Amino acid sequence: MDIGLLAAFLGGALALLSPCGALLLPAFFASTVGTGPRLLLHGAVFYLGLLAVLVPLGVGAGTVGALFVTHRQAVVLVASLVMIVLGAAQALGFGFDPARLLPGPDLHSRAAASTGIAKTLLLGSASGVAGFCAGPILGAVLTLAAARGDTLAAALLLAVYGAGMVVPLLLVALLWRRLGARGQRVLRGRSFTLLGRRLHTTSVVSGLLIMVVGVVFWTTNGLVGTPELVPIAAQAWLQERVAQLSGPVLDVLVVVMVAGAILLVWVWRLRRDRGSGGLISGGPEAPIVEQGGNEQ
């Protein structure tokens, strides 16, 4: 996997958890959408809203970078310095809201006035660019996209950044009640004071990530000299083993195993329902556990 794509995905996750609106989106999805297929549907719509804003930004950044492809050394140097500066600003709690730089109506206001699928779509579009605390993260990803000098690669980078927001959003919304107040506080991070300045753990982690990417980008000539996360020899070995495993006999075995697992689950649920039938019809009601208020 490309280190740039991995950094973009992690950046999206950290942008979702940024202190300005930590867990507001997961809390909204958990309370209004629920779980199951409905959550997946709204997650997909939310991602489409992200793509509608982020991919054009990536295409624009890649197009600008392509204009300077003949000056690669200068582009790598400038991009590295910009990412290091943005990382330092993020770690120190400085930020900016990229949404103010874009023309058009306020997406958050339109989302607040909408309902259902339309609200989720507009929330995705607004979340892609809005947020004072996440501004430096998006700026760093756009800088990395522009430095690639490839329109498609830049668009893919921004799409991965959006996926980095959606995946933890769905996971946290799915596990929201199980997390409880303590787990939610852990995900929100915590503030601390250093040299008289109020900092936040999430901002510091994301800022350090951006600065590390900037340094790596500089020292590897724009990630050209970066080694693969999975060595080529290991990739070849895995491909060879997968080729050996493929075949009609294995396919039949897999189908039989899956069918057997489904049958076992069905039998288990059937026995459980029969065993609990008396309790459901005449037994005492289960106690209702009231969950305490959560921070928003």
C-alpha cells in the first residue's frame, strides 16, 4: 500500500475525531439512524456527499500540480515544507475552516433544514471541507495530492481521505451504546497544558502524523524512494499461495463449510427461541438499564 494513501486514510479518521466536533457525527448517526442496513445505507450516502466535494478538490489539486511537473524538485521541497508547517499548526491547536474559502451556500445550514437521505448527503458534503480543527489536515492532504502531479492519483487520495472518515464513523455509531460514557471520552481525547498553551491529544497526534509525512516526502523525493509496506518478495509469495489454493475442490469445500455454519446458527437460534418461549410469555420483564447522559 502507498504510504500516502495510508496517511490520507489516517488523516480522515483523525479529522472525524478532531476536538471541534469530536463524535458529534457518530452520536447523530447512532441516535437517528440506528444500526443494521439503514446505517450502511446512510453511511454510503454520507460517503457520496464527501466524494461530491473532495474528489473535485483532488482533481483541482492534481491539475495544478501537473502544471509544475517539470519542476519536481521544487514541488517536493515546497510541499514538504507546507506539510510540516500545517502539521505544526495542527499540533499547536491553530486551524482554519476551508469551507469559508469555497463559494456557494452554507452546507451545514442546508443540512440542518433537510431530513432523511438528503440530510445525510448534505452532512457528508459539509463534513468534507468544514471544520476549524480539521482544516490543516485537509490542507496537508491537498498539498500531498498536488505534489503528485497526477489528476487521477490526486482524486484517489481525496477519496481515501473521505473513506478514513466514513469507516470509523460507522464503527463508532454501531458500537455507540456499548462504548458507554467512558469509551466515548477515550475516543474524544483529552486536553492538556504544555508550556502555558492548551493542547489536545487528537490534534497533537494528527499534527505529528502530518509532519512525519512531510519529512518522509522530503527525504524520499516525493515518496518515489519509499519502500513498499509489504516487500515485493512477500507479495509474490502470497500470490503464489493464493494461486495454489484456487481450484474447484477448494471452492466446493468453502461452499459446504459456509452452508454448514449457516445451518448451525439456524439450529442454535431455533433451540434458543424454544428454550426462552416460556420466559417470554410469562416470565418477568428484563430490567431496563438507563444509560447516563453522554457528552456531545
